[in-house]
Amino acid sequence: MKKLIALAFIATLIISGCAKDTRYEPLAKCLTEKGVVMYGGFACPHCLEQKRDFGSGIDFIKYVECDSRHKDYDEEACKAANIQAFPTWTFPGQEPIEGRVALEVLAKKALCEDTLPTEDQ
């Protein structure tokens, strides 16, 4: 089972790396500028889906690894943010949102709606 999950993860990375979708880079940059943070786990399927939603914009998202099995696990940050579910999005001065979230919802909550791609993009 672990090998199957690993193969699926690698296939996803290869496929997603072939087509560079930059439409959500401005949103990702805006979210990070506003102090929004995504907490997740490297093996969490909802986290992987959320990352895929951003295309190449995911490279601009402030991401904190909360799975203790990963080398980048940040126990202190995850405990300080009281992370109970993956993914969890935090917003300065606001309540966090747990689970995979539509990009439009993230944009609205962070006041980044003007960075969303238009229909002709």
C-alpha cells in the first residue's frame, strides 16, 4: 500500500510538472503578502489537491509541514497554530479554515480578489 501511495504521488508530481499553470501565482503571492499560511501534511490527499489547485503558484504559498514523518516537520509552528486537521489555512486576526478551500474563498477572506484570473486568462 505504501508503494502504491508513493507511486501515485510521484506520478502526480511528474504530471503536474509537465504543464506550468501560472494563473494563480498573483493570488498566491497576495495571500503570502497578507500573512496567510497553509498548514498541511505531505501525505494528505486533500493537501495535495489544494496544492494542485494553485498550479505553479503553490511555490509562492507560505506552507508549514505538520506531519511528523517529514523531514521539514515544524512541530513548534504546528502546535502554536493549534493545527487539528489538514490542510488548515490561517489568516492574521481571523478564524482559520480547515479542509480544501476554493481559491475564490481564500481570495475573498484575504482581500485578494483582484488577483484572481479573469475568464479570458
